[in-house]
Amino acid sequence: MTSRERVLSAIAHKEPDRVPVDMGATPSSGISAIAYSNLLKHLGRTDLPVQIYDVVQQLAQPDLSIIDQFGIDLLDIGRTFNVSPSDWQETILANGDKALYPAWFNPVEQPNGSWHCYDTDGKRLLAMMPKGATFFDQSYFPYVDGYPDSYDGLDEEMGRVLWSRYVHSPWDHAADDGFWEQLRTNALHLRETTDKALMIVCGCNLFEWGTFLRRMDNFLMDLLCDPDQVERVLDELLERHLATLEKVCASVGDIVDIIRFGDDLGMTTGPFMDPDTYKTLFKPRHKQLCDYVKSHSQMHTFIHSCGSISSLMPHMIEAGIEVFNPVQTNAVDMSPEFLKKEFGQDCTFWGGGVETVGTLNNGTPAQVREQVLERLEIMSSGGGFVFNTVHNILPDVPPENIIAMFDAVKKFNNK
């Protein structure tokens, strides 16, 4: 099987020749720049650059030679942008290693060693990263003091939120002349030159955009205390998301295999909302997004949602979600055995292959191998599983453990 066939077989709930593997196809299934830099040093590949393609989460874009070395089956079509040396500039990671930022990203170092990102006026603080930290935090919440009477300025305000302002490729080029034509050209070339499955990351967040605009505490209260205003802002967001999907589907819907949405709906202890709230406010809108994709493309629908979401999953599956990531197995009611038994025939799990916090960063290589093999045995039966860590590989993960993880997958696949 080719990598593309392998991934599509898993999504179709047919056992492929081996379990497909992801690292780096999405900004929730990737690797921190520090962990990647340490891995390159361990492998003796310091000739390769550490390109931080997602500046908010400080994630590295794995080189194609590393992708091949570890048997990765997926590629994000965003990697076809920012391919010239002039598209990058040097920076220093929190651990002192050299890396590269996109040329357009220019945070301002403060006297205390922290980093600030300002609006075009140079005054409004949009995001910040404390000294020694490995993630930029949102500092500006457009509607923190209340919903506006008119949403005429919503696009401008969304453009000030760090997740949109400092977006990863290909969307950092979305305002370029001829972007959609270039996206198609690049995706076609990638499909013709690789057998790997192709992914496009497309956001379309609903709940999360509410928290980006209103701030988490306010929006959670709004769900119960002001649902009319919530519906009003969700409809504005949905209109914009559908307009984007129209362009995505027209441009690459016949080329790309999977489209990735995002909407963190869970905490470690349970979902952010009860199922009835999800059914009322979010399910109909998630369904509209999924229906549009299925009606206008060949792409499979994938959602990234952290936390305990098992009580919401039946409704999300009914809405049209086919693939779930990161499969946070350390959350309440999210054990691999339970998820596979309850939902294994109805969706694909993309992640949960090893605990990123605990086993992968603090365990021994032997403990990593043991957990990976155990998870593969549970999750891969009957297809419906793509191996990946629970969310991104964190900065403190030793390279030996990353190698042990991939060695265990290889051992399982060759048994």
C-alpha cells in the first residue's frame, strides 16, 4: 500500500498493511521546535534547519528526510509555502539553540527577556511569551467587555487575535495575489511527487472563536446566560467559515484527502458544556461545515478537540465528523478501551498512541515502547486508527523517547 492508501483505508475502517503514522501534518500532531532541535542533534542531522512554521505554539516543520526516516504517512500542504531562504530569519529558542522564524514574524524582546507582539500601531499588545517559555499567549480579546451592536468590524478584530494574526502556512499567504491558484498548483505538485496522504488545516473553530473574542470565562458564562448573543456571533463566524470552505473546496477539494477543523470542547475533567448545549448551539453549525465539505469535495472531515469529549462524540459523529484528534486518553471517560468499544466503528482516532505528558516526557524508552505497543494493540484492530501522540511532542521530551516510540510502531507493524 502507498501511504495515501494506508491512511484512507484506516479512515474507511479497513485494516491497512500497517498502522499509518503522523507527525507534523497538523499543528496538534506535531513537534515542538526545541524537541525537534534536540532530536536532530541526537540523530547527527544538525545540517537540517529548525523552521518554526507555527510561531504561536513554537512548532517545527519536520524535514522530508525525517518524515521518511520515521515512516510518516501524511503531509500538510502548507509546507509547500515558505520554501525560499528569504522566507525565514534567524531566532534563538528558549534552550539557546538556533532556529528560524518566518520572515514576517517580528516579536519585540523586552528588557526582562520576554517577547511581545504588537498591533500595527505599535501600542496594543496582542500576544506575549515570557522569558524561557515555549508558547505565545493571547493578550487581546476584542469583545472582553461585551458583544458589539454591529459585527461590521468583526473581520478586523479577528485579525488581531493571535491565532489569526500569526497563523501558520499556508494561511500566512492568504492575502497574496493569486493565493488560491498557487495553493492548487502547490497541492497538485505535492500529490504528483509523493505517495503520502495530504492534509489541509482549515480552522473553522466555533466555540474556540467565542473564547478568543470574549475570553474563556466570559464565553462559558454566555453559553448559559446569554445564548442569544452566542448564536448571533456563531452565525457571523459560520458565514465566514463557509466562505472560506467554498474557496478551499474549489481550489484543492479534489486533491487533498483530509480537512482539519479545530474546536477544543473538553477539559481533563469533562466537556466545557453539557450535551444539550452542544446540540443546540454547535452541532447544527458543525453539521453545516461538514455537509459543505462532503458535498463539494473528496475530503474527509477531521476535528481537533482536546479533553474529555466522549459525551459529545455521538452528536459530533452525527454532525459529520469522521476523525478525532488528539484523543486525550488521560481525560475522564477517554480511555483507549472505552473509546474503541463505544465509537470504534463510527469514527477514526488520530492520536492517543502514547501519553505526551507523563510517559513520553518522563518515562524511560522501555516504558514508552510498552505503552505504544499496548495502545496499538487496542486501537488498531479493524482500522480506524492513525498513530500519533496525544497532542504535540513537548519541548522536554528526550530524543531517545521519540526514537523508542517510532521503533515500537515499526515493531508492531512488522510483526
